[in-house]
Amino acid sequence: MIPQELIAFPNQFSFQPIVENQERLRKGRLTVVGGMGGSALVAGLLNTIDPALGFITHRDYGLPLLPEALFPDTLFIASSASGNTEETLDFARTVENRGFSLAVIAGGGELLNFALKRHLTLVKLPHTSLPPRMSTGYLAIALAALTNAKNLVANFQGLSHTLSAARTHEEGRVLAQSLAQKVPLIYASTTNFPLAYYWKITFNETAKIPAFCTSVPEMSHNEIEGFDGRRPSFPSKVIFLVDTQDHPRILKRMSITQELYRKQNVETMSLSLHGEPMQKIFGSVHLAIATSLSLAGAYGNEAIRTPLISSLKERMKD
């Protein structure tokens, strides 16, 4: 049976957001997206699709480490699907207190109330039971609409027809079988690193397994040596996200690295990224969701709830 979360994903791209109080939006030379987890990750994914967007992601309290002189000419966007993310609320309050330009993306909670009381520019996310990591369609469309990226908003609609839950479910099931009892290491080019990071977090939160990611060529100068000589037992499998649009030297590095790893008895595999940029990115996101759901089922783990994260948040209230 195909999980409902997988079926629901393509439908997200039919979302038609409403930008409230748009007349109050003050754009700047820079755009900083403040958020945590899946609520912030879409900024990197959209940068991969259209580098001209130039989103800066801030995953922390307060303001990003940028020169103070840039802040008055920066649009700050606080993004939280739940609306109750502690770090994002602190970011939004800091921006508001400093008098800088602030807009909000929220599905509810304190952040939504914060935006409504102050009549801030706002995109309200649809009410859903999906966690942020599985709501990337809604979040991406909201961010594109808020920043008036009309070319992206128009193209999102096509994904609701081209993404196939049945096909992706089967691909994810087969991939999950190959990852059984393995710790996934996801490698991608610097351009596609946000996608590798998405794979990592969905393995963590959905499958409830450790997973790690890095970029090529950076890993060629450090991580590769971790697989030479004697080392602790580490049942890993390296997943290379291979994109023919990457620099030819990056593709050559990936190919050689796979050969070197195999000689060290390190299991590897390649996942090819196909299609136009939007299809390529969100098709891979869809496959990551499918694979993680299958792994969660295989391990007997709860796929949606995140008890350790909830426990940490609860204890941080003290």
C-alpha cells in the first residue's frame, strides 16, 4: 500500500498561496530566510533551481553573521510550518525590534499570531498533518510567492502531474532494501548539497537512523581519507547524487571516488538526477520521502512523530 504522505506530496504543488499585506513588503538587496529543519531547507533547494534568488539561510537565534550595514537593505523572512519554533520566533522578534523588513511564512502557532497582530506580510500555509520535511511543496511555493518569483510559481503547477506516487513508492522500496542495516552517507556537488542535506534529514527524522552528508569536491580533501587503513566498524553505504549538469571535473571525482571506496570495501551506489531543475530537485525529494518511509517500516519505527525532538523542545521550556 502506498503511504498517504507519498500520495499527498504531488498535490502540494497545486497550492495557490495568498500573500497578505503585500503592500507592506520592503524588498532589499539581500533576502535572509530564518527557520529550522524542513521549514528553512526549501531556501537552499530553490537556490539550486534558480541561483539568481540568492537566499541566505539562517538556522539560529537572533540575526545572521552579516555586516550590520547590510541589515537595513535586507528582507528577512521567518519561516515555520508549526509556527512555534523557538529559534525562528527569536529571529522574528529580533528583526522586528530592530525595525528591519520582516515577512512571515507560517502554518499556525505563535509566529502566525505574531504576524497577524503586526499586520506583517504573510503567507499562511494550508492546515495539514504533514511534518515540515514532507511539506516542502507548500513551503517552496510560499517562499517563491513571497519573493515574487513568478517564473517558479507558474512552473510548480506541473509537478502535481509529473510526480508519480506509485512509481516513486516502488523505487523507494527497492532503494530501502539496499540500505538495510546501513548508515547512509550522501554525497552531492556543492550546487546540489541542499538536496543531499534533505536526504540526510529525512533519513534522520522519518526512518529514525543516523545519516550524514557532504559535498564534492570538499570531501576529496578530507573525508575520503577516513576510509583508508584500519578503522572502526561502520556499516555505511555511500549514495552519490549524480547530476550530468554538474562540472565535468566533479563527475570525474565522483567516479574515481567510487572506485577507490570499493577497493576499501566501502559500499557505494549512484542516484541519477533527471529532468529540468524543478523536476530534478523535487523528484529526488519525493524519492527521499519514499525511501525513508520504507526504511521506517522495515525497522518498525514510527515515521511521522519525532519523540526525541519533542522531548528536547519540552525540556528547553524550563
